[in-house]
Amino acid sequence: MVLGSDGGDRWPFRARDEELAVVVAEIARAEDARNEPGGVVVAGPAGVGKTRLLTEARLRTCPDNPLVIGTRSAALIPYGAVSHLAPGSSLQHHSDAASWYSDVGAALAGADGHRGVLMVDDAHLLDGPSAALVLHLAVTASVTVIATIRHGEECPDPVSALWRDGLTRRIDLQPFSRAETEALITEVLGGPVGGRAVQRLAETCAGNALFVHEVLTAARASGALTTVDGVWRWNGEVPTVPRLVDAIEARMSGVDDRARRALAMVALGEPLDVELAEAVVGSEALAAAERSGLIRITGEAHSETCAPTHPLYGEVVLNGLGFFERRRLAGDLADALAATGPSDDRTRLLLTRRRLEAGRDVSAAELLAAAVIANDAFDFDLGATLADQALGAGAGALASVARARAANALGDAESAARLLADAEDEILETGSLELHERYVDAGFNALHMALGRSDDALAMLERCASAGTRFDAAHGVALADLAAAYRARVLVHRGRFDEVITLGEQVLNRSDTPDLARLHALQTTGEALAYQGRTTTARRIHDELRALAATGRREVVIGAVWAGMQEVLCLSQEGRMTDAAPIVELAVEAMRTSADEEARGLVHVVLAAVRLGQGRPVSARQALLDAIHAYRGFDAGGGRVWALAMLAQAEAMMGRAKEAREALEACNRDRDALGGVRSELDFALAEAYVAMVQGRTTAAPRIMLDAAESFDGNVMFRIRAQHLAAVLGADAGPLVESMTQLAAATECDFPAHCVTHVRALAEADAPTLEAVAMSFAELGLTLRAAEIAAQASRVFRAAGVHAGAARTAARSRAFVAECEGSVTFALSGLGEVDVLSPREHEVAEMAARGCSNRDIAEALSLSVRTVESHLYKVFAKLGVEQRSELCGMLVGPERRGRSENQ
Amino acid sequence: MSDEALYDDLPAMMAVALRLHRAGHDEATIAIATGIPVEGVDSLVRLAEAKLARLRDTRD
């Protein structure tokens, strides 16, 4: 279902199957239990989907029955809501109400005498007499009552009696979970939705179906929600939605001014400490807001905080305040915060913001501290604003560093570099090591990571290291170590891994290395070791990273995340994609809600690398589009061009030549400035895959061989490039010796697998190729396994071993079926292997599951002899000799269809 | 996949109700924890069980 631009299409009914089943089952149960009351009262907050549930139940059970709708206007007229139920009868014609009630009950009964169903929407708004009628009909079991009521609204007693006296069940309809909201959004938009867009929508709407509808419709109309490369992305603020504001205003229509003021104050301070809230608005106002369902209490005992029940409540009530009223509230809150004293960074930042909003004087030091806190919380827009104000107030060089950090994150590294250059002398004059650390980090990110000016970055590091001699010995050592650690990052970027390892050892072997320098040294050394295939040693580094992070110091806690990512890097170098996938999936999930775009981009690039290794281009493409979107502000260290190189591979693997070429061209535009050695293998692969998908099949292996030559001294890059050249058709013989020497220098088995593969190719050793294919499949390198099995099939066929050719071709096809529709040159030429007929496939599937011939015969209504005949043909076509070999060689109809559709 | 891992995909109050129910708490306690009348607790727990079963089937 795709939402029309006006949002007018019918909204899908989702995630309410269980509730609907309860209502429908209750109607059926009451029908069977003729004299017992029955029904359901559906309760819930406004917009959660009560009316829709009622409508769906009515459509399924009694579409022609009249509906009763409670409204505020009808509530003023006795029986105003129910007068239409018995058209031929009115109360005036009856001596007492009970006899008219009987007429109404009879009018609602089915023509065949079935018990009627009375559906009442917004039963809390019924006038007293109408409510009494509904209760009477329920008590006398004349009808089955299905009613909705709204949470937080007072119900007429007869309506409350429906569930309190056990006449009906009560269902409290819950807001959608995040997963349910995501499924609804995806269905409505008719395509994949980026993780941040889902997050934003889920947070804004808090599971409220009405809000999802209104926000989605408005966001599409305003352009805040648009498709980029086929994925829905969020680009902007939640638009003001008049219908939504109306709905929320209606929700708050009966709320008194004290409760509104309490809500506004809570929204200004969200989440606001309970005691502080009591001090600033008073407990009575808070209690009124809580009773009205506008605020909620969260947190542990003795540290409770209050927040608006729904994010949009606060926004609407704040937008409704006049300038002076809001300024006064902000001032009251600031005074209360100042009186209690801010307890943490969040409340320190809150205090500064409210002081500014209230027009109070704020010192340069306070503005600067707030800017640093905002940056640390990844709110870089706020960080930039506060840093600008701090600069204006005379905070000097310290504010320049905070402003530069924000500028880097907001994609303006030129400004950051300029600001830092202007302030460098002043910064290096101060004796603050913390400022120096922040300066080095911001300068390095601007010059090396964002602008690709690595030589300038190295010069800046050199100046910092030299400046260290002006201070005490500890300060000097710390600055020198820090400069060395950052210099190592440039060396990693340039592929000088052995130098990085040597440099790292020098820093790490000393006991007085400061934590921050140690963190960076561990990171660069671990990475360099992994790229050299020394994964055992690298894992010892990971242990040190985790131990450092466990100290809890703010600057180094990130080490735990880096250790996780480096473990994935090691597993990838070892070819162990099956083991790497769950780790990186967890990391991606953990980053879904993070505001750290750079880290989110990185984990998506890593996920894509694993997916490409697994031969899953569709999933890889999705992750890469997420990564490219995350890097739109700040292309950290060439992450965006790396993602584009992988995107070109994914598109080529999907057979999309035009899209692959476009991604490669986009990558090449910035590659020289930002790409490092880390991504060189992927650049080469992108070139080779694009060549293949364009039909330039002899160019592809040449590209990989040239890349291998350029990786002199980089063990894993070189061996992997040589291996891929062989996979793509390069002459394998000349590669064996070089690869064997390289593999001997590593600490993992995967290079040896690659050597075995290339040697088997050179020697046309089909059985070994088949064995290598199976070992690659076991590692999770499924597409590569398919390609190697296809090579085995061709060698078997050339040798006249038809059974082997058929068997490996079938294996290759089975592997490919797991690869999301991948098409690669290396899969071609599998030969004219017979395809199983549907019946043969059915028999083979059962045999592979362990069924005996007799079981199969009985299940399929065949004779045992016919089953034997089918199996004979299956064995011949697949080149196998035993039924145990069938497992993993069959491509099921469902899987075939899936891969063909992708 | 364990039920514990699936709780996150349930509506929040359903997860709370189900955890408390499985831990042996009575309906009055669950009603207080979830902010609904005690008469609605039985349905809430049953619905949570049904949704969890569907999630389990979907993930298996």
C-alpha cells in the first residue's frame, strides 16, 4: 500500500490482528451462549486506533448493523445517540422505558433470530439515558455490546458498569511498539525506510496511529520525507501539522491552566527532576497534569523525572505560549535550576539554554562549557551556536576549538581548519593538556579526515609535539605520544602497516603512556595487525582496548566499540563472515538511536563489507545507502567514497550496470583526495566488477592483478587481490608461489585456503576445488563458494567426469540461491545440467529430510517403485550417489522465486 | 530466539504485563504497574501472549 501524496488512501490495518480476533471471538461466543451477557469494551488513548478496530470488527461481523457514536453535542439530548436504532418505534409510544428497550433489542436482532451486535464508538460521550439503554441491552443479553472509550475521560456509570460488573471483557489498546510502527511506516510508504527516518518517526509518534498518519502525510507534503536512491529519508524538522495540533488541542480542551503550565514547564526541562518540578510549578499543578494524562513519571525510586506523556504534547503547548509567557517560564526554570545547582552535564546545559531564553546574562565560561557539552552529546547545531556566542563573549581560543569541532561535524571542515590555524599560537601557549588534546583531535579531523590534507595534519602534529617541551615533562610526553598516535593514523591510511606496528609498540610498551594516546595507539596497531593477517596478535590488542575502556574514563570508553569493530575486521580477514555478521548486526542495532553520524556511517560500511562477503548485494546496498546518508555532513576519512566503491560492487553483483557505473564515477570524483589504502581493495574490486557487468571480462582480472602489484608490503590486501584475480579468470599458475609466501607470514588459515584454491585451479584439480568451495561456504563466503563450485564443475566436465560436473553445478546453484540474486561472470558456463522436475524436486526434498522411500510414497500417493525411479533420476542429474549428499544441493521453489525476483 | 529477546518488539506495557505475570505477580500488581483497571489485566496478558507467539513464529 502506498500513501497518496494527500494521505487520502485507505490506511492499512496493522498490528491489531490479536485484538480483532478477541472481538470477533467474543461476538461468536456470545452468540452461542444465548442468555449470557457478552461483549468487549475497547479502551485507549486518543488516536491509538480504537475506532478503526471497531470498524474492522463491524465489517467482519455485522456490516449492516447501525453504529452508535457518542459525541459532545448529542450528549446534551436524552437518547440523542441511540434514537436511530429502532426507526419504527419511539419512546413516546411506550408506557415505560423498558418496553421501548425491548423494541430496540428486537430491532438489532438478526433476521434469523440471531443475537444482535451493538457497536458504540466513544461510549464515554453517551448521554445518561443512552448509556442506560446500552447497559440494559447488555444485562438482558439482548445484544452483544462492542464499545470504545477513551483513557482519561470520565465515563457514565452505566458504561463503566459494562466491564466493572463483568458484562463485557475490557481490552486496553496499546500504542504500537517500535517494530510495529516501522512495519506500518514501511507499508504505507511502499518502500524501504532509512533507520534514522524510522527512529525519528517512531520517537515523534510514540506508537500513536493517528500521529503516524498525520506526521507522515505532512512530512511528505513538506518535503521532510523524500526518497533518495529508493530509500525514504528524513531531511528536516517535524512539520507543524494543523490537523495534529487540532487533535492535540482537542485532547487538552478540558485541561485547566495550571496543568497546561505544568506541562509547558516539564516540556522546557524534559526530563525534569520531580523535586525541581514541584519547586517551580507546585505539586497541585503537576498532579492535575498527571491526572489529565499529560505528563508521566519515569526513573528509579528517589530519582524520578517527569516528561510529557507524548513528545508532541510539549511541542504543541510550548508553541501556544506567547513570547513573554515562555520567557517567564524559562526564567523561572533557570532560577530553580540555579538554586538547586546543576547536578550533571545535561542540567548544566539546560540551565544555560534557559538563561539565554530568559534574556539573562550568561558568562563566556558558561557558554563555552555548554558548547562543549552540546558537542559531546552530538548536538552540533547547538554546539556551534553556543560556541559562537562564547567567542562573541570573549572566550577566546577555547571557544575556537569547540566551534571547529562543531564545524567539522556539520561538514564545514574548511572553516574549522581556518579557525584552528588562527587560534593555534594562543592554544599552544596555554598549559591545558585537555585543550591540547581537543585541539589535536579537531585539527586532525579537519585536515586529514575531512579535507585529505594529510601533510598539513602531520605538520600540525609536529608543531604540537614540539610545543610540549614548553611545559612540564608529563605534559610534554603526553603531547608527544598523542602526536605519535595520530601520526600512526595517517600511516594506516597510507598503508604503511609495519611502521604503524613498530610505532605502536614504542608507545604501548611504556607504562607512563597517557590513556588517550594509548587508546589511539591500540586502535591503529590493532588495525595494522589485522591488515597484515596477524589476527592472533591483534586480538591481544583488542583485549587491551577493552580493559582500557573498562576504566570508565570518558575519552576512552569508545575503546570497547572499537574493539568490537576490530574483531569484525579480524574475522573478515579470516574470511569468517558467518561469525562476523551477528557482531556487526548488534553494533548497527546499537547505533540506530545514536546521534553520532560518523560512527553510524562506519558500522554500516562494516556491515556492507560483511554482506558483500556473504554474497548478499541487496542487503549490502541497503546498508551502504544508510552509510552514505550518515556521511552526508562529514565524510570522515573517506568513509563516503569507500561506501560508494562498495555500492558499485553491490550494483554490479545485482547486474545493474548503469547504477554500478554511476556509483563508481561518484567514488572516483573524491577518491584521490579522501580515499586511503583501507579502501583501495574495494576501489579495485569496484572497477573489476563494473568491467565484468559491462562485459569487459578480460579487463577484470587485469585490474585485480594491477591492484595486487600496488599492494607491495600489505599482506592481506595483496593476497586477496591475487585470489580475486584468479576467481575472475586470471592465469592461476604464476600466482601460487607469491601467495604461498604471503600466506606464510600470516597468523590465520584463510590465506592458505586461497592458496589451495589457486593451486587447484592451476592444476585443474576438480576434487580440491569442490572441497575448497565447501570450506568457503562453511565460512559464510557463499557467493565465492558458488563461483568456486562452478569452476570445479567446469574442470570436472572438461575431464569427462559428468557426475562430478553435475554435482558441483547443483551445489553452485544452491549457493547462488542464497545470494539475493547475485550474478557474476565466474558463475557462467555451468553446463547443460538437467533441472529437476517439480515431482523429482519434491521427492528429493523429502529424501534430503530423511524420509524413507515408503514415507515419501505414502505422503505423495505414489508407489515405492515410482519413488525409487524419481530418486534414480535425481541422483543422476545431481551427480550424487547417496541421499545424504542431497542436503544443501536443492534450490527450493520458494528460494528460486525469491532470487529471481531480486 | 528466546522470549526475552522478543519482548522489545512488544508494545511496552504488554511487555511489562507479561514479565510481571510470568514472574507470578497478581492482577492487582500488574494493574498498578501498567496503569489500567484490574478488569483489563487478563486481556492485556492474553494479548501479549498472542503477540509474542506470533513474533516467535515469524522469527523462527
